[in-house]
Amino acid sequence: MALKVTVTSTKGGVGKTTLTANLGGLLADLGQKVLLVDVDVQPTLSSYYPLELRAGHGLSSLITEGLVDGIVSRTAIAQLDLILSDDPEGMLQNWILHTPDGRVRLKHILTRFDETYDFILLDTQGAVGPLQDSAILSADLLVSPIPPEILSAREFARGTVQMLDRLRPMAFLGAPLGPLRGLIYRMDRTVDARRIAQELCREAYGPSKGAITILDTVIPNTVAYREAATARVPVHRWEPQRQGPTPSAREAMLALVFELFPHLADKTLECEGAQ
Ligand SMILES: Nc1ncnc2c1ncn2[C@@H]1O[C@H](COP(=O)(O)OP(=O)(O)OP(=O)(O)O)[C@@H](O)[C@H]1O
Ligand SMILES: [Mg+2]
């Protein structure tokens, strides 16, 4: 059965797509069969990795027609597949809004991929809307990158909790919310960033408090993440090691994967050092 993980944030530009792509690439190199789903009208995840096979259909056909054949594209990374975003006009938002079971459709259709994949990773748009809702409701686990500036930390506490509280009643429609893991993301080595991270870990989050935890792993702000995106390779391959106190992308991403998915702790990288 595939574990569904949705990367979400009510704020744009925080690193969701980068994180989703790199999580997918690392999980695949750890021997997992992974399906990425680009649930964003701006198809950034769709073009993150080179494609070996481009399917004729994508997310729209999946959601509106329940199409599962001819919908999965294959990336150049072994074991890493992708459902493309194919909704440049943003029609899906409206369609979901006006379809009675719109928001829970994606969740139900994705179960058709349960036997084929170990992980399904969904990337979302940095806003609130019916399409984002449906990605959130599809997830067993939510991961939310939080840049350690005060505004982002506050936005996380306010926006994310509001979003979760609003969607919580969907449990009555068979779509209970998965727990949310906040990930301190793009951390730089300044005192201020560390203080904010500590504050965030301590803060209370109202009714959703028990469902939100902040991960111990921190992803640093380094140029490797941008360089790897430009080179179109997973960042753990791009930066296997580095000098100094900041962990390499390989160390940081491995720590994240093992913290999120402890059952993978005995797995080792199959493409050690490959670029
Ligand atoms: N750990 C990191 N360190 C430094 N830069 C990073 C890191 N992760 C991502 N970036 C850069 O931050 C920018 C935004 O990242 P990304 O596109 O992943 O954000 P997003 O949340 O998906 O944005 P949107 O809301 O527009 O979809 C990109 O230029 C990316 O290369
Ligand atoms: Mg994005």
C-alpha cells in the first residue's frame, strides 16, 4: 500500500517543489517505488526532472475522468514516476468546487496506484483552494516547510492551523486528516534563525496542536539545492559531502527521510555518488 505524503504550505515560495522532488529522488535511490503528483497549476514539479516517457494525460484527466491508464510519465530517475500538471488555465479548481465529491476524488483515485508504488508524493500550490484541499485530504502524512523568519513562522502557526481546522470535518466524508510535520527549511546559521526555530517548536497551535509536530531534522539554506534543480538531479546526488559544520544535502535529506519514515532505516543508497 502506497504511503501518501503531501507537501503543503499556505505560503508560496517556501521550497515545497524542491522538497517534493528531492524526497522523491532520494526515496527512489533508496529502492522505493515512487510516484510524484504535480498538484499545482504552475507545473514546476512536472519539469523538475527530465522525462523518459511523457504520458498523454495528467492530473486533470485523473481527477475529472478517473483515468489511470496513459497518465503516468516516467522520469530519468529509475523507480521515479510522475503525474504531470496539465491545467494551465486553472479549470480544475472550479471543477472540484462544483462537483459534489470534488475534494475527495483524488484521494479515492490514488488508491488505484496502491499496489504499484511504495510512496506517492503530492506537491501543492502555495495558496488555499479546492485543489490544495484535495491534495491535503489525500495524504496519510503532511509535510510543511517553514523558512525560519518570524513572518513565516507566524504564517505557519496561523495559516496552517486554520487550514487544518477547516478541513478536519471532512473526516465525516471518509477523509480524515493526516498528521502534519513542520520542517524548518532553508535554515541559515544566524542566531535569529535559531531563535525562531526554537520558538516555533515551543509554540502552541490551538485545537490542531496534537496533530502538528516540528521535525528535529533541519534543512539548511545552501546553493546545492538550487544547483541540483538547475542540473535536474536529486540534491543528495549533487552534494554527497561538504566541508564545514553545515550538513551536506545527502546527510540532511537522509536524516529527513529516516525521521519521517523510520521503517526505511535499514535501507542504503543504491546510486551511491552517482550524478
Ligand atoms: N534548501 C534550500 N536552500 C536554498 N535554496 C533553496 C532551498 N530549497 C529551495 N530553494 C530555492 O528556493 C526557491 C523556491 O523553491 P520552490 O520552488 O521549491 O518553492 P515552492 O514552495 O514550491 O514555491 P511555489 O509556492 O511558487 O510553488 C527556488 O529558487 C529553490 O531553488
Ligand atoms: Mg512549487
